[in-house]
Amino acid sequence: MAGPMLLHPGLQRPLRIVADENIPFAREAFRGFGVVRPLPADQITPATVRNCDVLLVRSVTRVDAALLEGSRVQFVGSATSGIDHVDLAYLQKRGIAFAHAPGANADAVVEYVLAALLELAVRRNVPLRGRVAGIVGCGHIGGRLARRLPALGLEVLCCDPPLAEQTGRSDFVSLETILAEADIVTLHVPLTRTGPHATYHLIDAAALARLRPSAWLLNTSRGAVVDGRSLLEARRQGRPEAVVLDVWEGEPAPDPELVAHVDLATPHIAGHSYDGKVRATLMLAEALARHLNLPLRADDSELLQPQPGDRLDLIPPDYRLPEAQWLAELVRQMYDIAADDARFRIVMQNGTPERRAERFLELRRTYPRRRSFSVHRIDRAFVPEPLQEAVAVGLGVQLVAAETMAQ
């Protein structure tokens, strides 16, 4: 995808494209449309977008009238699954086309949740097998998680009232059932503030009181889905037993006391796998091509090949380890969630809210390349038979023959 810009046939002039500098390969993916100007998120302002045709953002940029009024922007792309940072009504009123990347980072978030669950299991010296996981929100991410957790021996309960209404499916349960019966509650909903199924403070003081005291709560959706003040008060009282937060109210300057009171804390990076970010970029390129009636099918084969420094062949852990610890040690070779937690805690310990916000964004901006579990492989002969389904289906790792490993 490298080389000089060759304008797509059908375009009368090169488009002016402003892109968040942390959208990977934006220059390569969009070079056929025009000139790409990468900018730090805090420099995407009314002045810098005024004369651009296409704007490419992430969730840290609020896209609304304050940013776009008076500009020539005709297409906005968000390299995200969630869209609560975008004023869709305003874009529609202005006739500005919009696209985002639902599902592009779904596997990355699922893998983050799997890593978190295994880390908690090892820290508490308890098995995951036999526990009940309640998934709240069963779209791109929650749906995939629901298909993978049974391979790790968990029973799954799913709660998604809007999806239940749309599909008529009868296998969903209520949030009340999840809170009452689940050992693990993991949130995968969009942030909505109005309507019959609003998710703002979905987990509030009352919901926290209904959670089982021994439950584990994970939030990788949006910070305001959980009432942070109520969660902090509950944690001061020792409930729930474990909490994992990747998203925060007040982000990018979360309450440092809440950070100190959760088991695993990270700076909104659950979906930050290299593979997911590349797919999101290419999805936006395809969307722009459709908007312009151009025949483009983005090719990810080159970008998703092993990159310099990738270590994709896994070392089998000691077969004598308990199941959860064996799987946790395998996962740490692909993604060390404890390292992300440690880096985040260091920068959140002190400083003004402004300084903490800068550090939060810097951690996201400089996040190391993390490859999808699915591009890793392990010699099948060294995976204990009872764990092969957990590795291949639950984690999504390739089980290969010894001769393949040697290639």
C-alpha cells in the first residue's frame, strides 16, 4: 500500500483529509482519495478542520456543531465501535455522511476480558470452570464473548433487551437475573442517556446492592455505564469481590481513588489490538469509497502479516499447572494485562487532574503493538488434551503440528 499517491479514477480533485494521528495506516489506506494530514487529537479543532473534506477521528474527539460548523467537511469516519462522541443529528442536518467501525475491535475486547478473568482467577487461586458469566449487551463484542466462554467451562447468561425486542429471541434474561445469579458480570453496551433502555448509570447503587457479594464486575464499554461514586462506596465496603475497569467516568481524568479501589485498571485500551485498529481503518476507507461511488475493496492481507518484533509462536506452560494458571500463563505471552494495570497506576497516583489526563492520553497514544490471539500458534502436542478446546475455541489460538511450527 506504499508508494506515490494515485488518485482514484472518478475523483476530480484530491480530497483534503484530516486524521487522528493514532489511526494506523491512514495515509496508506486513504492515499488514493487525496492528501492525509495526521494530527494529535487535541489539535483537531474548528480551525484545522475548516477546509478539509474528510475527517477521521477516534472516541476522544467530540464531533458536533462546535467542531464542524462553518467547515467544508462532507464525510466523518470514526475508527470506533461506539458513537456516543458523535452528534449524529447534527451530521444528518448538515448532510454530512458518517461511518464507523462496529466490530473491528470486537475480538480485542473479548481477549481483554479473557485475560482479565484468567488474571483474577490466578490471583484468587480459583477456577473459572463452573462459574456463571452474565453478559450485558450481546452485540458485536458480547455475542462473540458468549460463544467463547463456554469453551473455558463457564455457563453464560445473556441480557440485551433491545436485541431481544428486535429478534424475538427468548434466550435472553433480565438484568435482575444477571445481578442475582452471575458470578461474573461483564458490560458491553453503548452509552445511551434516553429511551426505554438507557444505559447511563445502568449499574448504579441499587444494581450494585443486588450483585452477589462474591461477584466480579468488568466494564469495557463506556465509563458512565457504571456510577463511579456508587462503585467506589461499594468497594470501600468490600463489594463486589473484584472489579476490572478499562473505561471511566471523567475520562481522561478518572478519580484516582476509584483507580486505587479496583483490581485491574487500564486507560481505555481494551480494543487497542493492532489487528483491530487496522481493520477499523480499512472499514472507513471502504465506507468513503461507497460514499463516493468508487469500487474499492480494501486489502488487509499485507498489513495483518507478522510485523517486525512480533512473537507469535507460544511456549507451552508447565503441564502440571492448574487449568486457569496454565491458560493465564499462555495468555500473558500474547497480552499481559497486569503490565497495563501497573503502568496506569503509576501515572494516576499523583498530579493535577489536567496532568493525569495528559498521562492517560499519552498511555493510549504510545500503546505498544498487541496482536490478536488468533495470529498466535502453539504446537498441539504440547497442549494437554483437556485444554485443547479452551485454547482453540476459547482463546482462539491456532493449534498446529510440530512441522508447521518449524516453518
